[in-house]
Amino acid sequence: MTMLQVRPYESDGPSFIIPSEGSTMNAKLDGREYPNAAGTSTSSSRRVNARAPEIIRKSKGKITETRQITLSPDLKSLTMSVHSAGRDEPDIYVFERQ
């Protein structure tokens, strides 16, 4: 089972943390592209609606991954659809609030 932590990031975005992988994805929901720490790719984030951000990752100007994240109306579950370049079907993850 994968655990996902969601925390505030700066003043206007979320931070998605997967402790078991040691990974953190920070999202500024302003639609602008930001380079990753290594400078090898970029990501941009925007708010689709009040409970649904979208994160797009690019490498050399081409989209490599799109993450669509939706928080349920009762705030008890979060669904993340990960569309990877070159794949027809997304990976879908559902997280329940603990």
C-alpha cells in the first residue's frame, strides 16, 4: 500500500509526498513552467476547479506525463490519474483519508 501525504506548498499550492519513495512533488497552481532541481525537465500546474489540480511534466519541450488529481466532494478520497507519454491507458491511484 502506498501512502500519500498532501501538505500546503507556499501560499497557493499543494505538495504531494510519498514517504516510501522519498519523493515530493510541489505544485504552484499558476500555470507557469518551473524547472526541476536537476534542470533536466519542467513542470507546470493549474487548478482545473476547486478540488482538481492538473500537473504537466515536460522534458526537452515535450509532455512526458500529465497528472490529474481529484479530491472527492466529501474530502475522504483523492484520485490521481497519471497519463504517461506513449501509453494509451492512464495509471489510476485512489487514496483514502486516514
